[in-house]
Amino acid sequence: MSQSKVTKTLAATLDALEPIRNFITEASTSSGLDKKKTYNLCLAVDEIATNIIIHGYQKHGVENGNVYLTITADDANLEVILEDEAVPFDPIQHALPTEEALKKSLEDRPIGGLGVMIAHKSVDKFQYEFLNNRNRNIFTVGLAN
């Protein structure tokens, strides 16, 4: 069984979203993850990273926060761990939009939850934990087609 691991730390600004996507895409490609799963993984991480930057750091006046990425791949899975030191927030406990809410026009929908729903549906497994004073969002996708 082979395993690879890469890490990256970025300033928690919206400018970090493109480098995050590029980092994930590069690791996914070298792990053999197909384009559709790579796109969905990037989408999931992008949604959560955006929430971290805007709601975890910026809304709380933190201007020098970081996001930490760890990507691990083995023969079966690719795992992305996105960590931050913002206010603890468990997206898994966040209420997801109901079918009824999703049928409403954009103007009439309640705000919130759509990005978390996208994250859940875009990967094989989405987990959260608060460990060592860090939020850890864990995204796992299977490498088998």
C-alpha cells in the first residue's frame, strides 16, 4: 500500500480559494482521481473554505487567520483535511435546506445551509471534528471509478 501526504498553509482570505483549488486538483490528478470527482471535491472544499474565511474569520474581525490543508492519498481514498483556528463551527450540525425551501425562488429561500449541503453531496464522506483548538473538516473520496 502506497501513501502520499502533502500540506499547505494559506492566509484565510478569499484570494486563497484559487490556490486551494489548484492544490487539490494537483494532488487529485497525481492520485488518479477522475475529473468529475476532482471537480466535486474542489467544490466541497471551496464551499467550506469560503464559510471559514467569511463567517469564521472576517465576521469576527480576525484579519490574520490561516487555513491549513493536508491531503493524504492511499490506494483506496483521497482525503483532504481543511483546518482553521476560527470560532468553532460544526457544519454537520447545521440544518440543511429542506426540499420545500429548495423549491422556492432564490429571493424567497432562507439564507444559509446550501454550501454545507453541497459539501455533503459532493464527496463520499464529510466529517467534522474540533481538535487541538482547530476546526477540522475532513473530505474523503474513493479513488475507484
